Amino acid sequence: MNIIRLTDGQKRQMKVEHPLLDGSGPITDKQIEEAYASKDRDTIIKGFFFAVKVIVGRFLANWPETRRFTDDMISEGLLTITEVTDAALKVDPLPPNFQGIVWTQVRRAIENMLNDNRSMFAPKSRTQWYLQEKGAEPVYNYAKQLEESIDYGLQDYSLEYVDIMDELSILAEEDRETLWRVICNCMEQDHNILEEDLTQEELDSIDQITKAITEL
């Protein structure tokens, strides 16, 4: 899977509309220092709502496949702001470049959330980063490929459908045994067909299905 990562060069941004972020604007270093001096937790947290709005907007513009995670990204960003602010209020003095710290932590938290949750069977983000550092060849993300091709006659493919095919292809390549269990469980739950009742011909057919998925 390609790793979702927001780089400094990805400056494009989409407008983000969300009730929690309505009316949010930038907070200055002076305002942060004054709120910190008076231990005004709410002012600091709300002051960084604008950071979430900007960062989520950049993800949406540069990684279109993340749009189905918009609410999750906002929630993750707000949670991160709260955690970073609470940690900062426990130390003295306020950490230098606190604004930069918050923006970086929000971006990283959203990146990790997206990489961990975009595919049921995808490796965790920590594993993905490790493989990338080792120069391992990533598995191309079919969801992103189809999302980028939506304007070229692929409107009939929903993101949910793409995700399922993406997950099945990963299983077929990396864990055929698990894919076999998925197929057998579907037959048992949806059609009351038990694995032990399958004929050799039917078993061979399932094997052909897994091979076909590998070639998707």
C-alpha cells in the first residue's frame, strides 16, 4: 500500500466545512502565551481548531481517497490538540515553538490514523514506514488509482467496492489461508454451505477464485 503522507510541497487545500470548526481562525503566539500564563486551556485548544481545518483541507486536496475519513480526521485532530495542550500546561515554561509542535502532532496523528484504518487488512502504519525505509516495493493502492480515474468512466465504482477489492488482492498475495477462510465463512454464513461438504471440484473453483483475485 502507498503510505499517505502530507509533505511540505503539498500546499493545495480544499475548503473544509464542519460545525466544530465554524468561525475558527489563526491564534497568535502572544495569545497562546497569555492563555498559557492564565492556564486558559479552552482558549488554547479552540485557538488551534484552525490548524485542524487547514491540515484536513490539505489532506483532502492532495489525497482524494481520504475524503471518506473527513469526520475521523477532524476528530483525530481535535483529540490531538487537547492531548498536546494538556501536556504543555503541566510543564513550565511553555515549550518553544508550541505552534509548530501542535501543527506537526496534528498532521502526524491524522497520517497514522489514515494509514491504520483505510484498509481492513493493510499493514499498520508503523510497519509501512519500516518497509519503506528498507526500500521495500509498496503494493499499489487500487483505491487511489480508481479515485484518480473517476473522471474517465469509472463512476460506477464506489469507494467501498474499491476498498473490498483492494483488501482481497492483498490477502491473495500475502495471506492465501486467510482469504480462504473469508470465502468459506461467507459460504457458511450466507448459504449454509460447510467447508467439509465441498466437493473437490468446488474446492478447485475456490482456488481459481483466489488466483483470479491475485491478478486484479
